[in-house]
Amino acid sequence: MGVLNNDHGAARDIVILNAGAALYAANVADSLTAGLQLARTAIESGAAKAKLAQLVQATNA
């Protein structure tokens, strides 16, 4: 959960790179740079952690 708590380090960097590339590949972002920024913002704002909590709640219902 360190990455989703916005703990800086290599793991966070790898997650941002992977998620950013996925957002770009899925045409959610216009460029890899934009995808990286979207991923970074999702982690820093807590949106990624909140989305995971929603998924956990939905699958445990």
C-alpha cells in the first residue's frame, strides 16, 4: 500500500510509468507524458487508493 499512500521511491515510479503507459495505450491520454501526469495525479490525490477501496467493497458485497 506504500505506493497508494504516495510513498516516494522506485516502486511508485514504476507504478506511475506502467499506469501512464497503459493510459496512453488505451487512448485515455494524448501522449505518454500526459499519461504519466494522469497516473501521478491519481496517486497524489488519493483517487487511485479510493478506486481500489471501491473495487474491494464491490467484490466483497
